[in-house]
Amino acid sequence: MMIGASRKTAQRPLSSGKKLFRKLWAQKYLMLMSVPVLLYVMLFNYYPLWGWRYAFQNLDLSTIKKGAAWIGWGNFEWLFKEKLFWLGFRNTLAMSLINLVFGTTSSVLLAILLNEVNTRAFKRTVQTVTYLPHFLSMVIVVGMAQNMFVTDGPVNGILMKLGIVDAPVWWLGEGRYFWWLVGIINVWKEVGWNSIIYISTMASIDPTLYEAASIDGAGRFQRILNVTLPGIKSTFVVLLIMNIGHLMEAGFEIQYLLGNKQVYDFSQTLDIFVLEFGIQNNKYGRAIAAGMFKSVVGIILLFGANFVAKRLDEETLL
Amino acid sequence: MTAVPQEKRKPKRRDIVFPLVNGFILCVLMFITLFPVLNTVAISFNDGIDAVRGGIGLWPRVFSAEAYRTLLSDKLTYNAFGISVARTVITTLLNIFFTSMLAFALSRKEYILRKFITLAVVLTMYVNAGLIPNFLLIHRTLKLSKSFWVYIIPTMFSCFNMIVIRTYIIGLPDALVESARIDGANDLRIFWQIIFPLCTPVLATVALFVAVGSWNQWFDTQLYNGSKKYLHTLQYLLKMKLATSMNTTNAANTSVDALVNSGATKSTPVTVRCAITVVSALPILIVYPFLQRYFVTGMVLGGVKG
């Protein structure tokens, strides 16, 4: 076949259109395998973007049948005056910042501790156990958290035994604890999982560096400080910047499931705001405006962070 | 000469102390990780009225399987379990099929549309229209609400997994595809008979993630199938139980006496909720140890290249 084709082209050069068609025909099965998936992605990922036009219309349950009217920036003007929106914005930022700080420090610490373990079996056991909560659903995790933090639960029991508190604390019903509870529960769920990337980075540190440090008289803590930490620096910085790109994502499930009326001022996030206005009150236009605001800020943060990460990669890290 | 052993002894003592402290910290960490899980199991096997008093640790105080009896006497529990299993199995199979198929097509360097489709698909990881536009598409445009297929159709493909699988395929020797092509096999056969079987390790990883994600999902049930009792999943049953107990646990604990006096049932919302938790977490706990070796390699693969 190849020979036949080349003889033909030698006789009479094919027009570029014919060449393209021939190539396309040769790849018909590749297209058969990829174009349906492309169409699927177009429908489920790109078509909804067209729904953003509703952010500029007064769309709700009553206008959706006969067609909504264009109202310009009306939805956004309403949004920026709405107290609940700014409440959600504040809570989203606060909780994602807490998650970022708690999550990063805890997983780096766990990775360092695991890196110092010499018994393989023990290391594997710790890893197996700490990865487990990552695979449990948030519904299960919040249920377990409820068992732990109820007023007569184990957490209050231990704290009272240790004399840290005198009377049981109402963890789930007081707003000022809510952000920190979310932070702690997220650490419990994800610390093992998030440490994987640091553990694998540490495993790739040249062991001769540790030997050299030992010969130079460095103790264990000095080795951690001067070999391990510099070894994970670039991974740490890149992940940190990437996480800054996700600051608008505080998670949705945990706040929605753990929140209740008493702590509403601290549990309501932008996602919950969108859900309450969009699905429960059918104010689609306003909810889409809020969602669009969140997406656009998220994209700007993400690309900004990517940009910074690339610059740092080139200039300071490599 | 005498100075040498002294010098040696000092770091040696440290070498014993640090691993001990480190091991102790990690043991405490494992305990903190496992305690809530075991505590939930203990509460689920405790007598309902007794459990309301609180203070149960790792072992039931008054043993009773009443919560499970209540749970298993309800036809909806079996139904929800069936729906959960069905959605997980079907979603995983279809998702693996379509995702790996695209991964193969986009791994072929000679493919004309490779760059365009890759860009179009990868961009979806960054651009998300948000909850309401997706809801309007599925609920109003496609009218998938109130049907089982709303669990399947929107989750048949995942971009991140596609990249992981594609990286794996690119790592396979090119000669496999070339020699098969010379033998006259077309791309469909090459994919299905040569590449797909060779991808088993990475496909196992990806399948685990897809399956866990599907099994753990409850929000789509709430959005689209909340009114259809026979389409509820286990996670959604649990979510409803959680929502009711979230409101009652905060209303103080004075109801113990009322519960004791009523004395009708021995299972209470708390123990039943814990029993559902155990039932819905059980499949993951069973599968988890076997698949553990797969997901770490897969995670590293995806983390490095993704």
C-alpha cells in the first residue's frame, strides 16, 4: 500500500486538498474514537458557558417559559449590594485560607515524620491508615465529626479530662468555631493523601546528600532543616501557588452538611449562596451572576498563579 | 581512645530517642484517624436509647443490633444499595471505556486533530460554567431529571484521567502500534486488543477513582432525583439522616428521658445513622486494601505529568 501510494505521487503530485482527504480517510478510526467524546465535552462543558448570558437577564421560574428580558448589569448591581453575597465571599476566602495553611503545614510535617521512619512495614501501615479517610464521602466524614464534637462526645470528654475546658463546649452550634472545625476536619480527611506528593519528592532526594551532611556532623534535625526541606522547596512553592489559584474553592459539601441555622453567618459560602438563590428560590439570573463572578475570579487567580509559578520556576528555583 | 566511645554514645542515644518519639507521634496520628471510624461502628452496635447518653468509645456499652434490624427491615435500604451499586458499576465501565479511547487517539502523534482536541478537552479543567448553567442543561434542556441516567450520562468522561492514561500510553513502546499496523490491524483493533490490555495498571487506578467518586456522590440525587424515592442512593439516605440529626443534636440533650419513657423502639436516629454510615462505607473499606498499591503509583504518575 505504501509503495503504491508513493508511486502514484511520483507520477502526478496530488493536490493538497486530495492529500488532506487521503490523510483524514486513513485516520477515520482515530476520529471515530475521538470526535464523539469531543462532542460530549462540547455539550457538557462548553454549552453551559452559553448559559452565562442569563447573568444579564431577569431569568427566574416565571420568566423562563416566555423568555427573559435583558437587564444589563442589573443582576450584578443587585449582587454587589446583597449582604449575603459578601458574607459568602468572606466565608469562602476565610475557610480556603485556613484550609491552605492547615493543609499544607500538616501534610509537609507528616511527610517529614514518615521520611524519618526506617522500618518499611511501619511506614506502609501509617500511610495505609492515613490515606483511608480520603476515600470516605463527605457525608460519612461529617457524620463522624458530629459523633466526635457533640456536646457529650469524646472531644469534650478528653478536653475536660485534661482540664483544658471546664464545661462542655457547643462546637457545632457556635459560629466562631465553624471555620476551624472545617479546617480540622479537612486536615483529618486529607493529610495523608496530600503528603503523598511530598513523600515522593523526598524519596527522590539524592541519599549522598544525607551522608555528606552526616559526615559534616549534622544531627537529625539539621539534616531535616538543611537537606529535606530544601529538597521539597520547589514542589512546595509550586503547590502553594497552585492552591492560591483555588482560593475561591473552599469546598461546598462540608459547609453544606456541617452547617446549621445557628452557625449560618460563618458556614454560608458562595456555592451555598448560588444553591439557595438558584435552585431553592429559582432566581436563576442572579445565581448565575454570582456563579460567574466566582468562576471569573477563580480563572484570574489560576492564570495569575500559573504565571507567577512559571516565572519563579525559571528565575529562582532552577 | 577513651574519647571515641563517649562521642559515639551521644548520637546513639539520640538515635533511639528520636525514632521512639516519632513512632509515638505517628501511632497517635493513626489512632486519631481510626478513632472516629471505630467509634461510629461502636455506636451503630449500641442500644439506641443508651447511645443518646453519649460517652461511647471504641466498644458498644449495651450491645444491640437493633439499628441494623431497623435499617434492613426497610425496603428502601436495599433499593438504595442497588442503585448505588448500579450507578457505580455502569459509570466506571463507561467512563473507563470513553476516557481510555480518547487517550489512545490523542496519544498518536500522526493524528491531525490531536492538538485541537487536546486543547479543547484540557481547557475544560480550567473553565467551569458553575452549578446553575449545568443544572439548567441537565434539568431543562436534556430533561434527565427523575431518571437513573442522570447518574450516568454527565459522568462518562474525565479529563484528568484522560491525561493520566495518555501519559501511560505514550510511555509504551511505539513499536507495538507500528508492528500491529504493518500486520494490517486498524486503529480500533490496535486500541482494543493491544493497548487496552496493556494499560491494566493505570486503568485500575483510574477505575478506583471513578468508582469511589460515583459511590460517594449524593448531591446529584438531591438536585435531580430528590422526589423519586426509588432512585435514592445510599449516600443520599445518609445525607437525609444527617440533616435531621444535625438539627436535633443542637437542641440540647433533654430528650433522653422522653425517649426512655416512650420505650417503643430500641433504635434511635443516631444509631440508625451510624448503621447507614457503616453500610455505605463498607464497600470502600473492603476494596481499599487491595487497590492501595495501584493508586499510589497512579497518583504519582498523574501528579508528575498532570
